[in-house]
Amino acid sequence: MSTTYDGGRLLGRLTIHDDAQQMIDRAREEGIETVWDRLHAQEPQCGYCQLGLSCRNCAMGPCRIDPFGEGPQKGVCGADADVIVARNLGRAIAAGSSSHSDHGRDILEVFSAMAHGETSGYQVTDEAKLRRIAEEIGIATEGRSVNEVAIDLADELMANYGTAKGSLSFVERVPALRREKWAGLGITPRGIDRENVEMMHRTHMGVDNDYVNLLLHGLRTALADGWGGSMIATELSDIMFGTPTPVTSEVNLGVLEVDQVNIAMHGHNPLLSDVVVTAAQDPELVELARSYGATGINIVGLCCTGNEMLMRKGVHIAGNHLMQELVLVTGALEAMVVDYQCIMPSVVDVAKCYHTKVISTSDKAKFPGATHVSFDPHRGAEIARDIVRMAVEAYPDRNRDRVRIPVAPVQMMGGFSVEAILGALGGTPKPLVDAIVAGTIRGAVAVVGCNNPKLAQDFEHIELTRKLIENDILVLVTGCAAVANGKAGQMMPAAADLAGPGLGAVCKSLGIPPVLHMGSCVDNSRVMQLAAALANAIGVDIDSLPLAGAAPEWYSEKAVAIGAYVVGSGITTVLGVQPPIFGSANVVNLLAGGLDDVVGAKFAVEPDPYKAALLIRRHIEAKRQGLGLTFIASEDIRDDEFAAAGATVGS
Amino acid sequence: MMRTVFVNPERCIGCLQCEIACAVEHSASQDLALAFREAPLPRKRVHVQAGPVPDTAYPNKCRHCDPAPCQRVCPTGAISRDASGDLVLIDAKRCIGCAMCAVVCPFDVLTFHPLAGALTPEAAVAVKCDGCEQRVGRGEVPACVESCKVDALVYGEINELMAGGRLRETGAVLAAMGSTPTVTPNGDPLAGWRSFGAARVSVNDTAQGAWLRRRRQNGARADQNGNGEGSQALDGTTREEGTS
């Protein structure tokens, strides 16, 4: 396992995109501090924390374990490196799982209020999906109105958060063999909030002091996210805002319009962005914009709010995580409207250098210096219009001399919900299964996760994805990874030319790209559903399938939770950034080895995208061998690309 | 010119980052996640010793004395002074672990551990600060100084550092005097001394920082790291660029 590779240092660059680099240069010229400056100021970062060996959980501490063995080997309470690392990891999983699940709860609450007729701006858009899911979890639909069914569905899913009956509703979607495995290990998720609360309990001083027991509950906590909170968020968003179907959009900072009111929707939850997109088409507001000399109102997305809007409405997307400050530096943004998650507090400071208004909308996510408009779904449409009006009113304050929109946009395709993928295949996963069995498609990999300023922005996402598709491996993307690949032009049907002959031919016959955008980070639940559908179609457990996950540039606790539920569901996952666990050899050995015997999947850390691709290709071919399919022997899979790059990578 | 790692113990918050950075710097892998699995273990050469009252600490390390008592008593000549004259170095190959250096060291900074390059792999030899001579040779500051976020450890020419310290003291005294007229009979007589204390240990305008900034403004030292100019101007500290 190499740990010294540094994509940024290898390239000597902070980003591989022209739009980002131009804005970084401009920020430096203008003395505007960005994430890269702050990282530089933090370096070298705390060694104990990087290894997971610091504990702040109680006031007998804080404590540290000396990795070099000269200093303390136990905290004040007696916890050793294994316990401290496992507790810290457990809390990170709980934080990530809570974030997705609380996002899901917000959608569920609006869904419930909508069903009771109490909202403005929301309706059931996909009635067929509402009825299908209701029936799936045992709610009668025959002869009942949409709202009656929706009320029952909302009540049933709310019970998933609290004390559920045995296990979460969507656990039924998990292949039977996997469910048995979970039951045997005692990690079947019971209640979404319950698993998170229990993790906080277990990691309190003097509760769970067995790192194996703690990490198993970590998997259960994460599974309550992937098959609970996130899945509820995805499914109810589809019902309310429409199940995505293939749609072409545009990406990068070039989606900003020089002569329009530009509004960036940043964050994660589609509740607000959906009504804002509608409000931006309000003739009165468009007329107001025209009266100020603008030719229209241009809504663009950032991060996962952007992905939600792109997936369902084709709204253009300005960028991913590390673009959030740089989009402000264009000077062309009237307003950045934020809800929650991954919104750097610094956007307020950068926005102060321009006329841009930062408008916070969630009462649980306030930003000092921003204008707060409390979002209330009961008046969703009205509030959305107020927000758009604030942005339009800022247009006259724009300093035209400071506007710099760096590049022309790139086209990308999105909208590949499970329903859309199965639809493209004729309604069943069989054609995909056939292609995998025949070997034209070797397997599939979900490349997901964030950006991290420790790596050259998007380099790992793009290079790993390209190496995979070149080797006939279908790539599914969500979140920041999707935006990265979109910017690289790897997400249009024409990118089939970049793919290997097998995958390329399949993509051309279906008219789809070799890299399929499945949505935001909560939409990794779609990846879980697709994996379950494939496993059920073949009649095996998920861990038998030629699948893998990758989070090449992850940074957030949410990514930790995603990684844990993907592995817990039976899909081996490769991380590109070292998680803070290396202070405990036992924890590392369990996560990178022992877990394979328990859940049929494990973690690996490989920061080099070419080596990660090699590792994943060998893994997929081994899984093919396990299924009795044609396979390429491990020693015959060679990585010439990396040697060609001429880089030296640590041990 | 006598360049050294200078200690401001009143600033030390006991984070121990200097110890970690020191051990990694003296590892074969130079990689935190791998370093503590190496054999022999890389060893720290700076020791953050807790003080007699809570929340105090002193990051203790070799002061590179001249003449160095350890050098004088070493029976095998393992201890020598480097060409620059700034550093006292130990040749592990010649160390017999007699600990005479430790006996005479005025600061008790020697430790004894197996070390790569020693005569035998098992025997403990004397280990102490080598001034990060390789880093300094590359134009970097010692690893402990780089890791210190609060300027408890700073690196520079000793007389310049002391001049910076005097500048700080002067500012502190003037701050105390400046506040004195505002103290009314019913006011807080400690206000002046509080101002003195605040200025004495102020972190944002450190003694060395102020001194080096002034030198830079006078054009005394060209910024050799043009690439990082923007960020250095932003982060408010001049520690690294001033000493690179």
C-alpha cells in the first residue's frame, strides 16, 4: 500500500482544469484567500490526528498515543491505539450517516406535509414510482388517492428513523444472501437514528472497548445510511421532483452568462433548488431582470445541489467542491444560495470581495455575514421568488470590469437513475448481465466522492475513470466525481470512443456514455439498488459480482459513511486519500483484509490513479473468475501507463 | 552568524507536533504512516517536557554548545562540530553508548536508542538533534520549527532573533505605559500590566515576525520563493519565508 503518492506534487498543479487555474491565479492577484492558501497555512498537519491517535472524547483527556512508542501507549482512561482509532472512525461514520439521513428526513417531512396539502410549490411528479414503492413496502394503493398513499408512505418511512419493526423498510431490497450475512454478524440496520445514537453511545468513554465490535457497528451505522437515510432521500426526491431520465447539460465556469443574472445553487438538498428553478422562470422576475439591463436569469448548480438539478432538469453545473470559491472569483455571480453540507464558511469572505450575495436558507446551517432567508416549505414558491428577487436586485451592483468568465462550457449527460438505466436496457438488467457474462463489459465501478485540496483537483477522478473505461469497465459516477468527469468530456455518448472495444460498442448501440451520472452523493443509494438488481438477476450475493467502488479524492465524513456502506454491502472500495486509521495496525488489517472474510469486501488505499485502476482491474477479473466467467489472470494485467508517466511512488 | 532553533517556552501549548515532525524527518521513509513501523524506529530529538504547573511545557533539545561539553568528554571522538560551526553532530558508527555525553550535557537532551548506521543493530547509541542539516541545506527550516504553529520554536540567526525579542519587549513596555494615563483611581490598576502581558506574548505580531518583516521591507532579504508569494502574504506569518 503506497502512501506517499501526491497527485498535486506529481503534477506540480493545484487543479487540472483551465477554468479553475485561471480563477486561482486571479484570486492570488487580488489577494483573495482560497482553500489552497489555507491548506498551506495548516501544513504540516497534526500527525496524531492524521493517524487517528488523538482522542477528545472526554475531559480526562485530550489524549494522544505516541506512534513511535516512546510516549504514552494508552489514553487516561486506558484506551489503546485500537480503541481510539476505532472510536474516531465510528464517530466519523455516524457524522456522515447523520448528514445524509437528516437530509433525507427534511425531504420526508416536506413530502409528508405535501401529502397533507400543507405546502406550496411541491407535488407528486412521479405517481407511478410513488405507487410502486408504496406497494413494495406493503402499503395498499388500489383505488386510493395519491395523497392517501403518500401519507401512509411518509408515516412508514418516518418510523424508519425511530424504532423500526426489526429492520429498515428498504432492507427488503438487499439480496437474501446478504441479508443473512448481516443477520449473522448482527449488523442489519434497525433504525436510522438509532444506529447513529448508538454509535455516539458506544464511543463514549467506557462503553465499547472492542475495536472489532465497534467497527462492526460502524458498518451497521453506515448501512442505515445507504439503505435508509440516503435511499429515502433519493426515492422521495424522485417522487416529488421526477425520476431522472437521460438529459444533456453543460458544465464548468463557462455556464455563467455574462449578460444575465447568475444564481448559483450550492449545497445538497433539492427541496429549495427545485422551487428556485421554477421561480427563475417567473415572467415578473425575468422582466425585473430585463429592467436592470440583464437578458435573463441563469440558474447554475454547484456540488450536489447542482447534481440534483442537472439530473432532473438539465440545469447547467458550474463545478464541484473546490470550485465553490472560484465561482465567486468570476465576479459574475449575483447570488450564491446555500442550504447545507460542504459549503465552506469562507464563501462569505470571498463573496465580500464582489457584489455577490450569499443567501443561507436552512435554519440548521447559518453563515455569519450571509443573508439568511429561513426556508419554509409551506411557502416554498413564495420564498423562492423572494430569493430570486434578491439576486436580481444585486445585478445593478455588478462591476462589469471585474467580470471574467474563463472558458466555454463542456457538454455532459446525466439522468441515469436505476429506472433510466433499466429502461435503456429494455426494462430488465438482463442485457447488462449478458454483456458482463460475455465479457464485452468486464464489470462496473462506482467512482464517487469529493474533491480534496491535497490532490490536484479532479486528476484522480478523471484518470482513474479513463483507465477503467479503456479496459471495458462501466463507470457509474455521483457527486463531485461526476462533475469532474463531465468537465473532462468523458460523459457524452461520443466518449464511447475513449472506452475499450467491448464497452464502447455497447455504449454506441445504446447511445449512452461509458460513464453514467447517477446523481448526488445521497444517490449512491442508486448504485446500491443497481448492484442488488444485478445480484438478484444472477442469483448471487453482491460480493460475488465484478464490481468495485472508488473514492479517489474524498474529504468528508459523509464519504466515510458511503465507503462503509458500500463495503458493508459487499463491494470492495479503493480510497485515494489516506483515512485517519493508520495509527492502529489492527484496525488497518481488519479494514484492508479481515473484512473480506466477513462481508466479502474490504478497503484499499491507493492514491495513484493508475495503480488504483490496476488494483480494481485485478479485483474485477478475480470476481469474474469466481463466477466462472472468462477472466484475465492477475499477472497478465500490467500497468504500462504508470511506468510511462515516469513518476516515482513510495513503497 | 550563529543560526539556531530558538525557543519561546511561554508560547508552547504542548501539542507535541515538533516531536512527531522530528521523528518523521529522521525516518527512512519520510512518511508518517510508514515511519513508525520502521526498524529501527526513527527517534525524536526534541522533547516537550511538561512544566511543574499545568499547561506549561518546554520543548527541550540540543543547544549545540560551543565548546560542547559532550564533545570534550566523548572517548571515541564520535562527537564533532560541523563545517558551519553551528551544529554539534554525533557519528553513530563511532558511538559506544557510554553515555558520558549525557552525564555532562547541561540540558539532559540525550537519549539512547538503536539507530540505523550504528555499529550494531541492537546496541543503543546516543541520539540528539542534528539541526536538520539536510533540510537546512535545502533552504528549509528545521522540521520542528516548520511544525510549530505558535512560534514556540523559531529558527534564525541568534542576534537577529534577540533583536526581534527586544523589539517585542519594547512594544510591551510602551503598551503598558500608554495605558497608564487611562487608569483612574477607581479603575483597574492592572490594565497596564495586562497590556504588557498581552503584547509580551502576542502571537499575531511575533517578535521574530515583526523583526523579519521590517528587514524585508528594507529590502534586506529577497523573497526567493516567488511561487508562494501570494499565500505567504495572506497567512500573516513570515516565519518560513524569512528564514528560508
